[in-house]
Amino acid sequence: MENKQEELQVTMNAAGKHFSEEKFWGKLAKFAKKAGASVVYAVLLLYFTLKKPEVPVKAKTTIIGALGYFILPIDLIPDMAVGIGFTDDLGALGIALIQVAMYIDEDTKQKAKQKLADWYGGNVSTKEIDAKIGG
């Protein structure tokens, strides 16, 4: 299991070069419904954390790597694979969330939840992701 996480971390670091605002919002808009609320919430938490000026460069690098991996059209499990296509993305996002959890505050969560509500309606549970980051 640890080799898989190390492999994913290396891939995330390389994928960071693919991150851009335009690619990020384009992929998120295109795949939001297919990816599901948990993936989208994780992505939004990382995005809004990235935008905070007080977050250190090392944490931002981790976030950019994870978001770059999310944007990357070719990854370990193709996003088009029915039922499992975003599993690897969620893994990469989960690793990044755990590493930067100390920078995710209530304001960041509220921004992510508001955007989530805009796309999925107001009755989306974020408990699973919030539990992983200590919320």
C-alpha cells in the first residue's frame, strides 16, 4: 500500500505543471456531476486553501500537484472508466487534504460548501471528507 501512495505522490508532483485556473474550472465544470460530490468537495477545499495568502509555499505545492493530477487527462485510472474513474483522483486529493488540513479553516469549508450547494443542491453531505481533515 505504501508503494502505491509513494507512486501517487510522485505522479502528483509531476502533474502540478498541468494546473491552471482555466483548466481547473473547465475540468470541474465538465466532470462535476460524474465525479460526485465527495471528489468535488475535496477539490474545492484544496482550491480555496490554495488561494489563501498565508498558506506556505510547500503546502501550495502539494495542492497544485493534487489539482494538477485531477486536471491531467491521462492518469492511473482513466476518468471515463465507469464507477471507478475518479478513484485515483480521490486518492491524490485525499493525500493532499491530509497534508494541508491544518490550513483548512471554517471559512474555506463554507466557500467550498456554498459552491457545492450551487452545483448539487443544499442536501449534500460533506461528513466523510470533513472527518478526514478533522472537521
